[in-house]
Amino acid sequence: MRSRLLIAIAAISVFAAAPAAAQANVLDRLYAPLHVHPKVAPSPSFIRSHFPTITVQKAQLRKGYRSAHTGIYTKGTRSRIGTYPESWYMHTAGGARVRDRARGFYVMNPASSGWRKQVVRNCKGSPSFCFLDAMGSDGYDRTNVHPNVSLSWWTQQTLGLANYVSHASRNWSIAANNLLAARGAPYMVAYEMFARVSAARSLDVLRHTRCLCFAKLGTESGARYGFTLFLSGYGRGDRISVGTDQQAGKWWDFFRRAGRLGKPTAKMRVNGAIITRTFRHGMVVVNTGSTTRSLGRVASRLSSGADIVKAHSGRILLR
């Protein structure tokens, strides 16, 4: 394992230098879900200059929160409103309305044509895309009573809802939260990775979707672990939010270092618990295991600090 890692790190030295402006910047992948806690968001100017992709509530949009890619947040299968036609709601076998177990919202029928049109209306005015919440299996499971449909039915109908809203306008696309069944879909799939599930599971989702990813790890080392894991596996169209819900729009110190990596030059390499990926001006190394691993002497010439990577942590090495 040590020899392979040394070879991977040493390979950085063969890359020719290029002007920084000509290199892709991994910070272009940063995403800030400002819709979660709108009252604690940094200023609109700070967000616009640091986070190319954001999601906001409509009230935030009116306050000037815009960036290169700005999404409007709405509920894909939930609503506070109880006066829609009865066919728009999910019901139990006995005919009672189903509610969300955590927040008390009504659970909406993703197959209802009326509800689908309402979701499109809720998305109108979005500059770039529409974030549809509660679209995955968790939307089916997080109910106060069991709905009178199967999980497979729910999955097929939420896929139908996502496709319907995605094709409803040329002005915006969508991000379907937790709709993991939408593998290979042209729209984004939002997913909370790295904190709740294993690194292998997270990277698998990243590989098969255009991921609007959440790494909800609130410490410096934890956030860096989530971010470097993302960098090891990201592809075209993927985005990442780093930090807890209360830290949406937080600027981590390690972002500056990551911004010097440049364009990735290879796919990730996995050697047991160690994951590496080379970039134009450096590399990321991630240890997904439970014990500290050695990087070797070459790594110490690339990056200041000890030539180790601790358990469940990541490092950004610069040439």
C-alpha cells in the first residue's frame, strides 16, 4: 500500500505548470443551502462572491440572494395547506389523510396531476433550478401512519413527478432531494452523504447521479473529510455543501488551499482505506479507515505537516 501511494504522489511532479486562470477551480463546486436557516445566512454579497450555487426561499431571493446558479426551495411531496382537492393528498386505507411524522405537513400524492401542476407553480420565478424536498424513500417512511400505497409505487410516482416538473419549463431544471432511484437522470439529485452513510455508499451515489451533495460535518476536520471525499469522486455537474444546517454559507479555511489544486488529472484510486486523486497542482488523500496511515516522505515535500493521514480524515497536498 505504501509503495502505491508513493507512486501516486510522485506522479504529481510530472505535470507541467499552467497559468492559474486557465485551470478549473474546485471551489466552483461549492453549494450553500441557504433555505435551511435563512435568518443566519451571510450577506448577499458574500454569498455571491464565494458560493456559485445556492438554494433560497423566495423571500431570500427578494432580498438579493442570487449567485451563478440559484435554486428556489419547495416541498415536492409535502404541504402546509389543507384546502386543496382531496385527490391531491395521500390517504390511509381507511381514507384519513397522511401527515409528515416530523413536521406535521400533509403528505401529498405525487401521482396527482393537480399537485404536480401546483409544484410547477411553486417553482416559478426560480433563476436556475427548483429544489424539490422529500422526494425519496424517506418521504414515504417519515409518515405518522402508513399510506395506502407501496414503496415501489411511491418511488415510481415521485420519479414521474420529478420528470414532469423537470420538463415543465426551459427556464430552470430541478434537484430532487434523496430520489436515489433517479440514477443517470438529467436533473440533479440532492443527497446527504459522508455523515449518515459510509464513504463507499456516498461515492456510489456521487458516481451515478449529478449530485447536489451535503456533507453535514460541523468541525474543521470533519468538514475537510467530507470535502476531500467529494473531491476524490466528483464529476461533471456535481456540487457540495460543507457543514451543518446552521453553517450554510460558512467559509472554511481549507477552501483556500483547495482552490490551488487546479483541474483533476485522473480518477480516484482506492487502496484499501486510502483514497487518492491527483490534480494539476496537487492531490487529495482520504483515509476512510479507523487507524492512522502513513503517507511517506514524498508527501512531506509536497505539503507541510506530518506525513500521516488520521482515521476518517482527509488532506489537501500541494505540489
